[in-house]
Amino acid sequence: MSTLVARTHARAVTTLTLDSPGNRNALSAALVTELAGALAQAGADDRVRAVVLTHTGTTFSAGADLRDPPDPDALVALLRQLVALPKPVVARVTGHVRAGGLGLLAACDIAAGATASSYAFTEVRIGVAPAVVSLPLLPRTDPRALARYYLTGERFDAAEAARIGLLTAAGEDVDAVLAPVLAGLRRAEPRALAETKRLLTAKVLSAFDRDAAALTALSAELFASPRAREGMTAFLERRDPQWAV
């Protein structure tokens, strides 16, 4: 059985590596299930002080797998699990992040990206909206910037991602950027870390409790629409959708 999420552990830090480069680490039903299981194990393990979420290949995550999409409820549960995990979760990005992958990034407590990484909310270009991923994004990211990038689908770089709050920091060597972060987490007392994270995530979790059902319903409705079918078909066929002018 192939593994879509690789796991390693060193000096109180568990690293979970999205390892499905053939589809650019797209959020398939199988990957979402496996990542949720790995996070649950890390959260319950007293040896784990923090979790690093990273990737193989050139893409952190391309968003929802259009051939094997996850159930919207499962994706919401995964994003909430990241936010609510009693251990800090640190994203390490060296490649590209698109659409739903940005929800994963926003659900992490700290996120660092290499200078060469790139980002885009591409949902509107295939006839859907960044509905579910908005749950962690809207409370944590600059609203004027989100308005631009949500509505246009433009690509932006790591420096801009850091400016708008999507990333904590960016640099040529992402491991050098993260070295003091992981050193600090290793020096922190575990209960203090958990309670401090609880303070920081309270508003984000309240957004989940308030809006998750409505946004999940919106996501399901849009993905089932004829426009989305045309948009996804056009994407897979590498052509412009009918509405492009």
C-alpha cells in the first residue's frame, strides 16, 4: 500500500511530508484521510513538541484533486484539526501552493516559504469559490489582499505572501528561516505551548463553528454545477473555459 504522507521524528519534532508528487500533492480523498490520521497520532504523542508539514516535489499542494476530490466535510474537519491540534503546526514550503493548498497553509500556526515558492487562489478560474478554505484564511490574512487574489486568481510570490499574513516569513533557505522557530518550540514547556496555541486560535475556531456548515454547502453546490464541470474539464484539457474573454 502506497503512503501519501511520510512521517519522521527527531528531537521532539514530527515531520509530516505530503508525498504524492504525481498529482502535485493534490488533496485527494485518500491524502486527506491519511493526513488526518497522521495528525491525530502526532497530537496524542507525548514525545511530540511540534509538527512540521512539508512536501516532496515542486508543489506543496495544488488544491483539491479534481479526479478524486475529498468530501467537503472531510476537508473542513482536516483544516479544523490543524487549527485545534494541541501541538504547534509549522508549514515548510519550497514549491508552489494553489487553491485548497492555501487552506492547509493558513490552518498552520507558523508558515515559512522559500523565495522561489508561489501562491494563487485559482478557484474562480474553474467556476468555484474558495469557500471552505476561507475558514482559516479570513481570520488570518489581510482582507484587501484576499479580495484581490480571491477575485482575480493572480499568482503572487513569497514576499507578498509574507506581507499579507499568509506566510510568517520567507527566505532563500527555508530551513534557515525555520531554525530559530524550531529551536524556540523545543525550549517551550508542552502545556504552556498548548494553552498559548489555544489563545491564538480561539477566533479561528469560532469562525469554523459559525460558518463551516454554510461554506461546506456552498462548496458542494458550486462543485456540482455545470460551470464547475466546464471549468474542471477545461483545466484538465489545458484550454480556456468557455467564459474566458
